[in-house]
Amino acid sequence: MTVNYAHTKPSISILNLPIPQSLTYNLPMRYDLCLPWYWEYDDVFARMVERACIEQGVSLWQIRPDNLLESITALYKGITTFKTLLHRGQGEATFDPIPRWAKEFGARRINPAELSLWSEDKATMHLELIASGLHTPYTVLLAPFLEQPVIPPIDLAPLGEHFVIKPSNEGGGEGVIMGATSMDEILQARMEFPEQKYLIQAHVAPRIIEDKPAWFRVFYANGET
């Protein structure tokens, strides 16, 4: 006996139904590098980092004063995060939540504050250079005004006719007095940043190479000088 089976193709309908709102997920944006900065002198540096990131295919999140609030809000809500932090917002308290988040959530921190504070102190670095056998300009180190409001007399003769007064933790020439000549200038200068140590330093005249002053700046990064 022969049995014939009739085969029919099933009918399939595909419906384009909207996805329920409860099933829609917004994945957080995670940048490779976060660069918070506000200092006007960091503008060139920030552009250098930006170009390097583009060349290396590294995603960069720049946080500046104009996007600071929205950026910190997105960071703490988990909308936008980062893997590595290069923090240039030191000295501006409104930027502090960024490195705090990085430390709390285990992001990689380049120059973490607990290490960089040591190297950013010019008075400490002056002593470190001397201890390492490097020649330094004649310098008088003064305690912060808040710790020692009245200082003993200083012999200014070894400093030369004109000398430099500088706070220990500022940058970009902030608080620096060039061509100082008197004790009164030193006393007044200590009041500008009373929580910082001060360096009273002999003036150094650079060599002239091709009609230009020969200033040299040393950089140390990733184990290389």
C-alpha cells in the first residue's frame, strides 16, 4: 500500500512591534582617557593630548569649566565614565569630585594626588635636588606665614642685588616676584599665599644661544626622562 503525505509550508508572519520602554537600555559611554582642565596655560597641552589620542585611536573626554557640571552629573549617574584619568584640575575645588570618583571606582590615575603633591612642592624638590648632587641657585626657604608669621632676619647679600620670591606650590608664574631687592617685599609676598612655603632665590641669568635665552625643561614620563 502506498501512502502519500501532503507537505505544506507553514505560514510565518513577522510583525514589527515597538519595543516596550522597560526593555530599552542605554549603555553608558566609557572613554579611554579623561582630561579635566581649566588653566589657560594648559590649552596647548590639551590640544597636544587631543591630537595624540586621535592618532592612537584613543577616545578622549575633556572636562572644562563650560561642561563641568553636566560632566560630573553624568559621571556620578553612570551615564558617562572613563578608564584612565589625567587630572589637570588641581587647585579648583569644583573639579575634586572627578579624581575622587576615579579613586573610589578603581580607574587608573596618572599622577595621583597622594604622589604628585610631593613633587609639586618647589621647596621639597629644591632639597631633593641638592641631596642628589645637583647644582641649584642659592636659596632661602621660609615656612608658611600661617605657621611662622614672624621670621628672623635674613642675610640678603648672598642672593645678589636682585633676587626672586616664589611660593612653593603655584605654577605659571603665579605669585612670583622678579627683581626683588628688599626684606619688606619678602614679608609682603608671604601674605599672598599664607599657607605655602616660600623660596627666596638668587637670579639665574641663562646663556644666550642664537640670540635667544637657553632655558631647558626636563620631563619625566613612564620611566623615561
